[in-house]
Amino acid sequence: MKKKLALIHTVPWYYNAINKPFAEPFLEANPDVEIINIMDDSLLTEALDNQGPTLNIIRRMVLYYEAAAATGADLLMCSCTTMGPGTRAARELIDKPIMNIDEPMAKEAAAIGGKLGVFATVPTSAPATRELLRLESQASGKAIEIKTVICQEAFTKLQNGDVAGHDEMVIGELQKLEKEVDVIVLGQISLAQVTFDSKVPVLQVGHSGFAAAGELLKA
């Protein structure tokens, strides 16, 4: 019997941004796994309107995790970095393995330590990534310094279908950020496909998140 991975998405274009570049190669490498998708784009819209996940959003995230668990999935994973607080709340209430896709990246970044540059194009993603980095560094005992850059204009371009304009703007910002930090942390899976020849390590949430999911499913 195949293992089931339930994904919770908060953007309607999750297939092009998440499933096609990351989930499909993951399934090819793990033919004994099947994926279930759940999507509610109002979660991210409401979070953006309120500068982050509200108590109502966190409650709804827990309900979506409960629905995912009810499918019989072996592992539940949210693909949206903004929803980290909802993932942590659900983990305390649901007896299933639960993860946010950016948690493996944050663990790696905290292990490296030093001056981390958090880059995001969604305003709510950066604070969520900063908090996750804080929690991971606290757990590992590593001291870190964080510089945050948010380029919301690039996200607007992506929403309008201007992928080339989005990538050009993102690369320009990353080229400036790499001069000020030891490691760059990309705060969203939508940034993971941007090709950037950096002088410092660039950590992303796509393949690292699915790799960690694969290890949990094997365990």
C-alpha cells in the first residue's frame, strides 16, 4: 500500500509553483507515495490583510490539518511559510506527523549560524521565517543575526503572470543582499526556482522540504 502525503496550499497556482517543480520529481523518486492536495487561497489573502496569521486563520489551519488526517494520510505538510503558526498549533492537537515545508531549511540555517539574510516577496512570509529561525537557533544553541529584505513588487509581478520580471527583480535584490550576509534564506517556495549564482549559500524550501517529507514517510 502506498504512503500518503497530504499537502495544504494557500495559492491557486500551487500546481505550477509547487507540484510540477517539486512534488512530481519527488513522486518519480518515491513511487510508493501518493499526494493529496488541499487548497484555500483565502488563508493567505486574510493573512496579508492582517499582517500575519490571525487566531481565526490558525483555527482554520488546524481544521484543514484535521481534514488531511481524516484522509488517512501518513504525513501532513503545509507548503506556505506564512502558515507556520498554524502548523505548530496543529502539531500539538493532532496525532499525525505534521510539518511546514520551510522547517528543514530553517534547521539547516540555524546550524550554519552567523548572519542570515531572509528574503521574501510576501510580507507575511518574512516574519514567519524569522520566527522559525529564532526557534531553531534557540533549540540548537546557535547565535544568529538576521537581516530581512521584502520585495512585494516582485510578488505582484508573479501574480500577474510576469515570471521573467519577477525573477529579474528578485535576482537584483539577492545580488545586493549577498554582500551583507553569510547565508541567504529564501522565505517562500515560489522563490526556489529562481536561478541565482550566489557567492554565499542560498537555502530554499522546495526540494529540502520534500526530502525531509520523504525521510519521515520512510520512517
